[in-house]
Amino acid sequence: MRPIRLPEPPSPTLGVPEIFEGGVYSVIRRAVVIGNGFPGSENQSIGLVRALGLADKQVLYRVTRPRGGVNEWLHWLPVSLHKKVEYIVRNLLLLTVRGRKLMPVPKENGGSVGLSSVLEADVKQIVTMAHETYEKEGPLLVVASGRDTISVASSIKKLAAENVFVVQCLRRGGKTPTGGAIWCRHQHMLQIQHPRSQLHRFDLVVTPRHDYYPLTPQAQKQIPRCLRRWITPLEPPDRHVVLTVGALHQIDSAALRSAASAWHDVFAPLPKPLLVVNIGGPTSRCRYGVDLAKQLSACLQGVLVTCGSVRISFSERTPEKVSNVIVKEFKDNPKVYIWDGAEPNPHIGHLAWADAFVITADSVSMLSEACSTGKPVYVIGAERCTWKISDFHNTLRERGMVRPFMGSEDISESWSYPPLNDTAEAAMKVHEALAERGWRLRP
């Protein structure tokens, strides 16, 4: 196999001592990541922070929603309103039981909801920290991920304009509320994923190209004229927008080298070539069920003779009826190992050691990570995807990064392409935007 040159994480910009470049007040040394509890969303922010050289100087907070029961129908509401509605509904139910007391009003940023191992995002706490540590530590980089974190990040920006540098990230395909923030002298706003409109509210917007698919001529033909004003985004990309091919993530050459070493004893002895199969789950833009599972099973049977080993992983979104088909078909095959979900998660090891991948078409994140390795990536189910996800697949095919999985492939025959390098490229754009305002990052 021809060696593939993988992208290196960006190196920090070299310069003269900070005392000659604005001192401590223009150098960012630490980061706060505000997530929403969804791995695909938080991974983008953490990946960007890592590419910016602050991976070992970050603290994770979360904005969480109530879950279960009626809450599954309330996710369209803003987080604060959702919590209040959930509080009212819960206490109305409790009042029907004699002797029960009202539950306390949940805190604005989540209260006891969420994971005990991760701090709940509290605007006042983060703002106070930014104010009190500014003189000694300099500005605070705040990177928020997901639609639900918008109000928190915007509030931090408004209340600590002289002390924070805010990066707003939205989950892939997410939509941003119309509310926003105004840029201030000691602050920088960046958004990953497109907002609805008014891009000037942010210093930088990092978004996949397919998020602008609704503005293409072919998409406009599919949208009734009366509905076009409700389809996001409303504006074409401008100088604030950095367009990527896929989702940001944490995979680069350094991460893969580390994973190759860490997982050596597990994967080195396996017969080659190693085919890794990642199975996601149906979405509103990629609908499938047992039918795709049966198609995937048949195609895998067709290529088994050319594989040394096969490792299959399911995601949290994989329906049980889909995984059951795969497990029933391959559980007794000596060439095939099916990950049971137990820790440690072998995903990073798979990326480092696989010779080729088969991935269901629904997951932009999994495809983006696999395409960052430069190794063969086969996609199954792309014909079931519509709208901007279909546009994403077209881009990958045009760049020679993916091929459809037909079941007739010879997995021992390798092919390669320039690896996807979105995260490092986005990080460089952040450096450039900061430099325009006299700011810089110091790892």
C-alpha cells in the first residue's frame, strides 16, 4: 500500500515575547467547553480546542435538558422554557397524589439535571471566573457546542465582554435561534454550523458546505416558494463563514499514532486486511430499517473471502431490530468480531488499524473521521439520504474519498486520496481571525 501522509495538528504561531505583543491581555491560555451532552456535538468543540493547542487546558461544562416521558416532545422549546414547562407538568402530577410536596424550581442552567461528573454550565459562575482571573491568566476562551448552549454563550459574552473570547459551535445540522450577541473589543465570537441569519453577529462561522445546500438552484426547485423564508440558512456565506466538507473532530496524525500504539496488542495480531464496519441509525434525512441491515449483511458476506478480519460496531442510535439482524448473521463467524459496547471503546483503535471502512450513510461524523485517515471508505445506504446529506455524499464521491459498498469489492485492493483535514484548516482560520484583532493563542 502506498504510504499516506496524514495531516499534522497545527503548530502554535511563533512570535516575540508576549510583553511586546499586548501582554497577558491579548494571549489566550485556557478554554472552557460548554456542551449539550451529545457526543457528536461536543466532539466538534473539543476537536477544535485540541487543534488550537489547548487540549490540556480545558474544562467541560454542560447545558442539559430534562429527559424521559413528556420531555421528548419538548425539545423544540428553548432550554429555559423547557425546564419551566417540565417543572409545571411534574408538579401537577404530584398534586394529584395527596401529601406530596411541590418540587423545587429547577435552576436556570440545569440544576441537578445532568451528569455528576460534568459541571452544569452556570453563566454567573463562568463570568465571575473570567472577571476574577483576567488580570493573572488573561482572556478566557469559551467554546460552546450545540443549539441549547447558545443562550449561555451569548450571556457570557454580554456579561464578560472585556474578559472572554467566545467560540460558539452548533451541532451538525442544528439551527441557531435568532437571538445573538454583538462583538466587543475583548471578545471574539465563532460559530460552528450555520445560524439562521445575521452572520455579522459572529466573528467566524465554521459550517459544512452542505448546510448551505438549501440556497443552491437544485434545492430551491424542491422548496415551495411560500416555504423558502423558513428554510435555513437565509443568507449566502460571506467573509465570516469558513466552509468545511464534513464535521470537525479530534482525529489527526498525532491521535492516530497514539492510538496505533495503545491498541497494538489488540489489532496487530489480527489477519489482514482488517475491515471495520460502523453502523449508525436512521435519521429524518436518511431513513432505513431492517431492509438496510439485510442489504449490509448480504454485501458483507460477499466480501468476507477477501478480508482477513472484520470488526463491527454499533452506535447509540442503532435500532435494536437493525443490530439483531447483523448479530444473528455474523455472531458465529470466526472472522467477525462484534463490539458489545463494553469499555474501552475501540473506535480510535479502529481508525488507526483498519485497512478499509464500511459506514452507513446517515453519520456525517463517522464519515468525516474515517475520511481523515486517507484509507478506503465504502458507504452503504447513500441512495436513501435526501436533501443536504445527499449533497454531502456527492462531495465526498467527487473528491474520491468514498465509494458505494456493493458487496463485490476486493478489500485487499487498497486506494487512497488526500485525507480530509477540516479541523486543522478551521483552526488556522481561527488563528487568522484572531490576528486581525491583535489576539493570539498560546498553548
